[in-house]
Amino acid sequence: MRILIVGAGATGGAFGTLLQEAGRDVTYLLRPTRAARLRRDGLRFISPEGDRTNQVQTLVAGEPATPFDLVIVAVKAYALDAALEDLRPY
């Protein structure tokens, strides 16, 4: 199952980390600067069970990708319209 998560803040990052660690194929749809930072540094996840940093797959709006089976939209309300527009091709 291919999963696309729109946004990699606290909510998107938590869902994505747990899904990735459970063996799922997770990709994040992000703005260019955030995507570049995560590609370089990975996604840091802080939890009571322990902190960790995982390498993640990222996608910037407009980049080609094969279809996803599940999309999780995890952005703040004020960013929702732009996020849905970025999501339209996928």
C-alpha cells in the first residue's frame, strides 16, 4: 500500500513515522524548502518511547509519481486550500 501524507508537521510526521516503522510505503507531499530539509536531515520523531530520526521519501507538487492508495491530509486549516490544490494531480 502506497501512502501519501500531505504535511510533515507534528500530526503528519507522527502518522508517517509510525506507518513507516510498521513497514508501509510512505511519501510526504511538501513545499520545496521543507522537502529539501527532510531529504537532507530526515524526519525527527520525539515520543515517550524514544526519539529517532528516519529518512523519508518526499514529493514536491508537480513532481511525477505513481498513484497512491491512501492520502492523509495533515495541514493546518489556513493551509488546506493550497494543500488540496497541490494534491490535485495525485
